[in-house]
Amino acid sequence: MKVLVALKHVVDPYVRIRIKSDESNVDLAGLKHSINPFCEIAVEEAVKMKEKGDVSEIVTVSIGGQSIQESLRKSLAMGADRSVHIQTDEPIEPLSVAKILAKIIDEEKPDAVMLGKQSIDGDNNQTPQMLAALLGWPQATFASKIFKEGDSVLVEREVDAGEETLKVSLPCIISTDLRLNEPRNVTLPNLMKAKQKPIDVKSIDDLGVDITARTKLLKVTEPAKRASGIRVSSVDELVEKLKNEAKVVAS
Ligand code: AMP
């Protein structure tokens, strides 16, 4: 089975972000970026499936500026075979990402496409679902376990009532959740080897996709500051305050 993994290069989850003084957006200047955590999990799963013999080839694809090649290189060091970089410096919304991915899928003809369940910068959780709709393919979102079974894939998902197992026929779209695996550390020799693996660069014009935005970011503001706590001198005082002052919601 050939797997295509779509990955996004995002601001590193461990850096503290600031908002621009005019509240027009987050200020990303000079901040460390890395592979979106959910996408890293998707790469790891594809590599594990290749190691088990269920996957024959892994192609990673990312859309963005020159710097996204850092994340593509990381995916190659983790075990992907080759990468496609769709070059654009424009901000790009999920529907456009899905349309571009659909074009690449048309060229690459993978049996399964794996994506993160959401990008941690935009928190959209839209691209996998839109991609499945554009292609008319079955989808299994928020995968917490994936098994190949003949011409299908079994996907376990955590839902409110417990665990659900879906059987999806190939080709399909899978979006990955946090509990699926813990991505491996990339070793220096593998990073060196990854430099020999190809990254094919294409422009949006090559693909003929219209990426005109349909949504406009109006403003970004800091979350409301939490009121500071108070110290109580006894358990009785705590109970009295909980009874009379706290907003306690009974279930
Ligand atoms: P989103 O819908 O933005 O939350 O993104 C969900 C998933 O779509 C991500 O985890 C990626 O797998 C994929 N994706 C989103 N944006 C891009 C991008 N610029 N390049 C490649 N894949 C992307």
C-alpha cells in the first residue's frame, strides 16, 4: 500500500507566542517552527506500517514557504521515502489545502492518505474532511489505532461512549489523534541520510489551483486573564465559600 502523508510546518508548540500590537494576527517573527505534532504522529504511523510490511512507499507533502522543507526533511529522516513541497508564501486556508492535496493525490495515486487531525496553529480540523469530500473517498477521523486488513483498513477511534472500530475500504483518508503513537527521535545518521532523499518542488501555478481566500482574519486577542485565587484559613471557610460563592454545576 502506498501512503501519502500531508504535513504542516507550524510554530513550535513549546514556544510562547505573542500577539501583534495591532491585534491583526499572532507575531511569528523569529519563532522556532517544527512539524505539526499530529502530522508527526501520522508520519510515525506510516513508517511503523512500512516496518511491518503493510506499506510499500511513503510520500510526504507540505504546502508553504521554503522553511517547510525542515519538516519535510524530518519526515524523511523518520523513514519517509520522498517528499513533495508545494511552494507558496501566501497564507492558505483549509479548502485550498484540500484542493491542492487532491491534485497531488491525482498524480501520486496513493492507497491511503494520512493527515493530522488538526493543525495546532489554526486549530481548524477541516482539511481531512474536505479532502475526503472532494475525492469522494471514505474517511476515518481521529484514529487512535490503525491496522491494515486486506483491501481495507481498520481504524479505532475514541468516542464519548468508548472505542469505535471502523472498517474503511481503500483508497481512504485517515486523520490521526494524539494517542496513536509516540513519534521516534530522529538520529543524526538518519538526518544525514535524509539529505540524499528527494524533495520535489512544485508551484501552485503548476497545479492550477485557485487559492483565493474565502475567510478573512479580523482580529486576534489575548485570552481573558484569570482572576487571581484567594487563600482560605480553614476547611470550614473553604466549604462556606464553595457553598455560597463558587459557581458549582451539579451533574
Ligand atoms: P487543519 O484542517 O488546518 O486543522 O489541518 C489538518 C491537517 O491537514 C494537518 O494536520 C495536515 O495533515 C494537513 N494540512 C493542513 N495544512 C497543510 C499544509 N499547509 N500543508 C500540508 N498539509 C496540511
